[in-house]
Amino acid sequence: MRLLLDQNLSRRSIPALTEAYPGSTQVGLLDMGQASDEVIWQYAKQHDFTIATLDADFHEYSLLRGGPPLIVWLRCGNQPSKVIEEKLLASRRAIEHAVRDPAIWCIEIY
């Protein structure tokens, strides 16, 4: 299970998440920092990533299109990277469950 962190999440979080989410990356590290949500969505779908974001746009995509990719919508607002990392690590089991369930397209983490 790999996370693709949206532009609004720090690339500096990747090392802290690597053990729990091997192969994860951030859109800026893929030279997609200015890419549209559509391009990011398609990339995640083609490369089997779960998108982690603070942005409601990907949630709306999941409502319109279904999944994959799974969206992890962090509903905690702008927080320090450490807080985001802790939330993603603490939610690993819920994210794993959602990845395995084709009926789940988006999970919200508060």
C-alpha cells in the first residue's frame, strides 16, 4: 500500500511514512507539483497509489467516479507535518481495510 501525498502535504513526511507505507511519494517528487487534480488522479490510478490530501477536490472526484484510487482525506486542516504523519500512521489499519474493500473510495481522517 503506497501513498501519494498531494501537493498540500510536505514531501519531508515521506521518510517518516516509509516503513508503514513503503514506496510512498509526494507529487512534487514526481515533478507533478503543478499538475491538475485530474492528472494526479490518473497517475495514482495507473500506478496503484492511494492519494492522501487535505483537499476536498479528490473527495468530489471519488463521489463522481468511484475508485480506485482510494482517497485519504485529512479533515484536520493545515497542521504541522508531524501531526499529519501521526494521523496517517495511526490510521494505517483503517487505510489498509479501505484499500482492500472495493466499495470504499474515500476515507476521512480527523
